[in-house]
Amino acid sequence: MAVLVVTLTIAVTSFEENRVSREEFALASNWTGEGAMAAVTLIIAIGSAEMFNQARWQRVWAAEGAASFPPFSVCKPKTFTF
């Protein structure tokens, strides 16, 4: 993995057309309303997905058996036995 990172870093920084001037960097790194809204949306999306995932696993591990799940449930307790 380290070899890949070093190789890509050298490949990206060795070409003149990949260089970013101070003006280009300053223009691209400004905070905007759209960027703030995207950050909030990303945080809400990741938080919601993680809460859904935890609720799903809590239901799997707390189940008394396959009968406590709906007939076409994706995660039946038998599926996740170790």
C-alpha cells in the first residue's frame, strides 16, 4: 500500500500541468454555502446509515429465533451464526 501511495504521489507531482498555483488553491479552498450544505448533508447521511445499521444488528442479536422475523426478512438469525 505504501508503494502505491508513493508511486501515485510521484506521478501526480512530477508533471507541470498538475501543479496548482496559489491563486487556484485560494479560489478552490474557499468555504461556500453549497459546501457547508454538502458537509451537513454528508454528516446526516452517515449518521443515519450508522443508526440504521446498529438497529438492524440489535434486532438480529436480540431475536429469539427465526419466527420473530417477518417471512421475507433479509437478516434471519440463522444467516448470521458463527
